[in-house]
Amino acid sequence: MLINVTGFFRDPDAWETLKTEILPQILERKRNGAPIRVWSAGCSTGEEAYRLVMVLAEMLGWEEFRARVKIYATDMDEPALAEARSASYGEKSIETIPPHLLKRYFEQVGGRYVFRPELRRCAIFGRNNLALDAPISHLDLRVRRNTLMYFNADAQNRILARFHFALNPGGILFLGRAEMLLTRSSVFTPVDLPSRIFTKVPKTSLRERLMLASEGEVRTANENKEVEPHGKLPLHEAALDAVPVAHESLEAAYEELHSTSEELETTNEELRRRTDELNRVSGYMASILASMQTGVVVLDNDLRVQLWSDRVEELWGVRPGEAEGEAFFELDIGLPLDRLRGPVRGCLDGKQSEEIVVEATNRRGRAFQCRVSCAQLLDAKTELQGIIILMEEWQIPERAP
């Protein structure tokens, strides 16, 4: 099975058809900026995968390509995969690459040609046994050139059934010139037969799709068909009827698990990014509040405390955990809150912010004058989110002599 025959620009006519007729249709379906997923199965030392990178990067531009495209490349041969991951090729390997693409996509390092790392990262290489391992799903294009021919008819049927499940509606299957779909054509239909380009039939019946995977067994069962007495189904027919149900359950469970896993990975990455941003903003806010001599209280629209700064705690002796979530005007602190009802309610109703000075008593029992002002808290859409109250010890300025 480890037959490594590959190259960057094999079968140029078929690739030209893919580039000029097939890929534009895929990009048109994805014009809303949705991700584009491609699988190069039987990738050997990676030339085919990197050719896909070059073709799509030329069509989309590098920036959009890096943002939207994932190319999965798999093989059973670990040494070949290691060479593919290194993305380093000798003179003979690159001799078919047009000079302008060679210059644009490769760097010459010590007599070898290395694929540019900023685009190399868009190709993910891994081991996969097509006959046994679960497929990569939700694909727009599946490239499997001259690999299918090494499997017998029954194995081809099972693999093609998995291909059908893995492709998105309208997804494309790109085979090699030495290959034909040797099974029934009800699940794939030719788009360009000379180029061996097929598309997924969108509304194939469940039984037809699943029976594709067990066609060899069906053929054997039909050849040896016997009828049991008492009108019961023959044992092999009863078992055959159970195959589609079990197969569909397994495929559905796998698809759901795979999809959920990918969504969780994306969600976790986004959550980590947002958490990092939140921690940075929280750190900035804590530093700003700590450096201020003014106490800050934030109330929501129901006038419940949402933020209680350290400076406010120093003034009144109430910790943030004791104040936050509580109704502001029910707090027992040394500030005459009744004097603040009018200004706070006015601020909540949209009136111009007001500043007042009141007699207060701090947490040590010392009387002092407290200057209090309030302002509306607005979000980015200028919608009212609450009230900001600022309070500080006030000293009457001395008059000049």
C-alpha cells in the first residue's frame, strides 16, 4: 500500500479544469466568507497538498486564503508524512513548477526548496487508513488521485460510501486518470468525466447510500439466496436489513461527535481569546481605579451596586462583596443617601449631571465634607446601562487674602 508516486504538476489538463471550472463554483457557494475545507487523501510526500495551497491561494489571495481555507492531507506512510511536513524538496521535485509560482511560494535554503511557512501552516498532515479510519467530514473538495485503484471493489465501495457522507452538499470528488467509479453511479455523478471529477448526488436515498458500502455482501447474498420455512425472512436478509440502520446510527453518531468536537475547539479558542482580553481590560480597570483618589460606585438601572471601588471601601468600611448586588439606597454607610436620591434619579432620567457637597462620617467616625457627582453609564449604542457615582473628601478652597 505504501506506493509513493506523486508530483506537483501531474495531469495539468485535469488540474486546469478543476481550477477554471470547479473551484470557482465552490467559491461562489462560499461567497459569504464561510470556511473552505479540502482533503487530499493519499498525499504521499505532500506535493499534491501544496499544489492545492498554490491554486487556492492564487484564486483567493494570501490573506483570505489563510483566513478561510483548511487543507487536510493524509497518508498511511509515516516517513512520507514526515517529508511532507518538512515541506522541503530537491531540484527534481520542483522542476515542473512554473518559475513564477516557484519564486512566489518557495524559498531556496541550502540547495533545497522550502514551501513558505506562512502558507504551509494551512495544510495539516496526519495519518489515516482510508479503509478503516473515520473520514474527515464537512468537505467541499476531496482529492483522491490514483489511490482508490489500489483497493479491491468491495473496499472501494466502503470508501466511496464514506466519501459521500463526508462531502458537503454539492461537494466535489477529484479522482485520478487511472481511476473510475467502479460502483453504481447513484451517489456520485460526473462533472467532467475525462478529468475524473464527480459531484455528490444531494438527494440519494438512505438505503442507496448505505447499501453502497455493503454492495459486495449484497451480491454474495443474492447469489446464495435461500428461503426459510414458515414465511420468515432468510437469516442473511434479516441481517442485511439491519445493516443500514446500524450503519446510519454509527455514521450519524460519528458526524455529530466530529462536528461537536470541531465546534468545541473553535469555541474554546474563542473563549480563551476573549478571556485573555477580559483579563487585560480588568487589569487596566483595576490599575486605574487603584490610582484614583476618587471613590467610584456603579449602579445598574435598578440602582443596585455593580462596582464598589477600594477607595469607597476605605471611606465607608464596607467591602465590595458586601455592597455589590445590594440596593444602593438601603446601604448603612456614613453618607446621607437621602440627599442623593434627587440627583441620582435625575441623572437616571437623563438630566444634566449634578454635583453636591454633603456632611458625612467616614469609617473611623470622623466627620468630613463629601463631594458627590453622578453621570450616566452608556454603552457603545448610547443606551443607558446605569449610573456612575463619584465621591471624594472635599476641602473648601481657602480664599486669597
